Amino acid sequence: MWIKRPFFKYATAILLILLIIFFFGKIDYFVWPFKKFIATIFFPILISGVIYYLMRPFVTFFSKYISKNWSILMVYLLFIGTGYLFVLFTGTPIAQQVQQLSDQFPNKVEKISNVSHNMVKHNSFGNSSLRMIEEKASSLSNSFFHHVEQNITNILSTITSIATVLAVVPFIVFYFLRDDEKLKPALLKNLPVEHVEAGNLILVDIDKTLSAYIIGQCIIALSDGILLYIGFCIIGLNNSLLLAIFAMCMTIVPFIGPVIGMVPAVLVALLQSPFMVLKVVLVVIVAQQIDGNLVTPRVMGKKLNIHPLTVIFILLISGAIYGFVGIIIAIPLYSVVKVTLKNVIRFYKLR
């Protein structure tokens, strides 16, 4: 009988589980511990997972010659040394450029404010309109500071949570690197013997997908940052190092990231001249073309095999639901789900 087929059995079981979760979700004291637990471990696991995939190739290389623990320690020292050299050579220029920006923007805003003040003053609205604008600005300013004062406890709590996460992450990464070979057997031991091969292939594909995306996206972001820095220096854009680093960090997010990273460069270019904006746009276009035609195909290849339109829709939906965090994790999560479903369907057809 058709209702006794495995598909309907599994579908019924899934619907019952979702129904149970839905009803339990109506009980706050039952769901709250799970939400708190997930919220507590989510960011440490996410950050540790990214660092794990970045460090793993180096640990694998050094493990051929020395023990794994010493390999991990050597990679830690390598990353710390690289970070120290980066801060040593770029810390002072970045601090100077931040100071320059903080000096430029208030002066520019003051000039715009004076121009606006004169325009309103000579307008037919007269002094009453100017007084209304000043009162509105004062009200908004007082409201902002009052809001900050009320939420100072939450701000301090957030800073403490970030510091705690940063302190815990190195230890999590260490154990990820040391015990990564034990994870797969631990996950497969609970599967029936006839499904072990399929489960192993799914885990291998998921691992390859995550590794390809994380390492590839970081290499693409680094190359994009270098290309933009060279281009900004050539056209004589102020604060080029700071703007290139910001654009590099934003490039980690596909499609949307480069657009967001270009905004500060355009704003800074406006402070110099309108023609500089055109130069910045040309530099960004050239950098994206070089990156898209030379770097990305060699780094990523077709490992993820996701259509650009699919990526845009995924980013829009995940951003609307989970904000910036959703945008960051959307593509790798989609890739993992896609690989898993593809393998499950394939093995189901084979059986």
C-alpha cells in the first residue's frame, strides 16, 4: 500500500517532530534554556570553525615532520607573528588615517552646516524655521544620549561577552585541530552498517565544501584588498590603506560586500573632488574584473557551483531574517544543505 512506503513514514515522523517542537515553543520556560544555550555557543563555534579551516592546511603540512601538538603550536606562533607584523607595519598609518578622517569630517560637516544655515536664513521661512530645525536637532541629540545612558549596562554586557568569546576561541580551535580526525568516526558509529559509506561520503563533501568556501573567500578578499590599495594609491585617494582594509573585510560577503566596501571610499573621494569619485569607481570596477576573471576561478573553481542569482536571493532572505550574521553564514550553510541533500537523494535512488 502506498501509505506504507518509507517516504510517507519519514514524512509523518518529521511532521510529528515539528508539531511537538511547535507546541513546546509555546512554553517559554521550556524553550528559554535551549535558546540561551544556542546563543552562548553559536559565535564561539562559528569563529573557531572559520579559524580551524584557515589553520588546518598549515597544521597538516607541519604534521608530516613533527607531532600534531607541536604543529598546532607552530601554526599559532605563525599566525600571531603575522598579526604582529601586520600591526607593526600598518598600525601607525591606520591610526594616522583614522585621525585624519576624524579631523576632516567635522570640518566638512561644519561647512555644510554653515551653508545650510545661510540658505535657511535667507529663505522666506525666516528665523522660525531655523529655530525649529535647531530644536529638533537638540531633541534628537538628547534622545540619543538618553538612550545610550539607559542601555549602558547592555553595552558593557556585550563588550564582556565579546571579550569572553575572544578568550575562549583559541582553546576551541586547538581542540578542533587536535581531535578533528576523531569527529568523523564519532558521528558515523551510530549509523547502521549499511549507511556508513553514505554517511562518510556526505561528511567528506561537507568538509570539502566548507573548506573551499572559507579559504577561497578569504584569499579573494585579501587579493581584492591588495588590488584596491594599489589602485587607491595610484589615483592619490586619501586614507587609502584604511579604505582598502575595510573593503577587504566586506568582500568576505559575496556580491553585496564589494558594494558596501566601496561606500566609504566614495564618501572620502567626495571630500577631495567629484572627479576623484569617478576614479574610485573605475578602480573598484577594474579590481573586481581582475578578481572575478583571474583570482576567483583559480581559487574557488566550480566547487560550490551556485548560480549568482541564487546567491543574491539567499543573501536577501537571510539578511531580512537574521541580519548581518545571516548574510555571513547563508552561503556556506546553503552549500552544506545542498551537498547533503544531493548525496541523500543519490543514495536513496541507488537503494
